[in-house]
Amino acid sequence: MTTLKSLLAATDFSGDAGHAVERAACIAAAQRVALSLLHVINGTSLASLRELFLGRERAEARFVADSREALERLARSIALSHGVHAATRVEVGPVLACIVAEAATADLRVVGARGQRPVRDLILGTTAERLLGRIPRPVLVVKRAAPGAYRQVVVPVDFSASSAAALESALAVAPGAAIVLCHAVDVPFEGRMGLAGASDDELYEYRRRSRERALQDMRALVAGSGEAAGRVTPVVEIGDAVRLVLDQADRHDADLVAIGKQGQSALGDLLLGSVTRHVLADVSCDVLVASRPRSG
């Protein structure tokens, strides 16, 4: 099983970012993982501040210094509450590019679901969602406060490389949690079979065989999870994948959903799969998004 060695929590000092830092501190404390805190000052916004104050460099320097002090206060706070001593870094520049650059060597990046500009996020997509398209390693999107370690995780799988990576990431981030491994069976050409005159019995048998194949694949995936197999519950149902994930998350009171960035029909690393995008938007708990392993 993969183990975490380093975490990066990005913060803009918003409420959701505060939850993200708290969650990162919980994971770092429980697993004795190195934690870094990052705050990025938007370079364009800083240029506007410079113009507002007629180019006075002192105003810009004071703003940067205040940001560094705020980040240091945050680090001192989690040191007191969690016993975690976090490294801090303030960068000036394009927010996404800076986070991507700083996240290059971290095993896990932790971000809040919403930032300080929710209206802009609704138009352009949240910073978290845009990051997911550019960071090739797992990203934990935090939606609520962290009362403790993750207890219940739902992992939707389609047996692609991305879903296998999601299970591996879930085992690393939530090593003690119970895991529901769920798969929604998509029965190919079911509608056309009815139009072609297939009987109800034939359709039933077609669904049964499709579900049985999925169950065999699920058993193999559970067996491959090693010592964690005893706390993995497989669920296979015929129907819509998004509905199944949301239903399982609600039924099991999940505090985390771990999902692959793309499924079997992925078009490229810059795109999020439609199931992942819908789950990220609609589920109320935290979401861990994992990429498929790079070949070679």
C-alpha cells in the first residue's frame, strides 16, 4: 500500500481553505507526514493595488508581509492544536501556476472546495476543479470541517487505471476507514435489444451476466487491496453511476469519496470525466481525486 510522505495545503484564508488546512493537519498528525502551507498572492491583483497607491512599493511590500504573517499565525495555530510543525511559503504570481509548481513533489495536495470569490468560481470553475486538470497526483478537495480521521469512504470504480488509483489513494489517505467499493453496471445496447424483439427473460439474463462479470472484476480488485480487503465492502448495481455514488455516500454517511479523474473513456489529462465532475459538484463530503498512473 502506498504511504504518504508529504502534504501541501493551499490556502487563501477563506472558510473552506481553513477546513482544508485543518484536514491536512489531521492527516499529517495521524500519519507523521511532512506538511507545507502555501498562500499565493495573485500577481494581477497586486499590480492593481500598486496602481491604486500610485506605484508605492511600500504598500505592496506591506501586503505581502501581512500575508506571510497570517500564514505564520495559521502554522502556529495547527502546531498548538495538532502538534504539527508546518513549513510556510508565500508566492506572488498566477495562482494556478504557482500551486501546480509547488505541488510537483508533494504526495497529496489539499485544497478547499470554494475560495474567496465564489461568483467568479461559478463562472470559470473553482480553483480546486481547475487544479484537478493540471496536477497529475492526488488532490483532496475539502468541503467541510475535519472532526477527526476519515471513518467511511466510498470509492466508485469502473475497473480503469484511474479507479484503481482512487482505491490506492483512499487506502493511503484513510488507512483505518471502512471502504465501500461501488460499481454501476452499464448494460450495452439494452434499449436496442428491446427494440430488436428480445424477450423480458432474455433481457434479464443479459443483465444478470453483465452484473456477474462486474462482480468477478470487483472480487479481484478487493483481493488486490491486500490486508485492507477485510474492511472493503463491494457493491454492484445496474444503473447510473452518479446516482449510485450519491446514494452510497448518503446511505453510509460517508465523509470521503475517492474517485478517479477519468474513467475508461478519458480524452486526456486536461479533462475531468463527467461522473467525476458531477460527484465533485453534488456530493456533500470531501472528495479525493486520483489520476491514472503514468505509463513508463
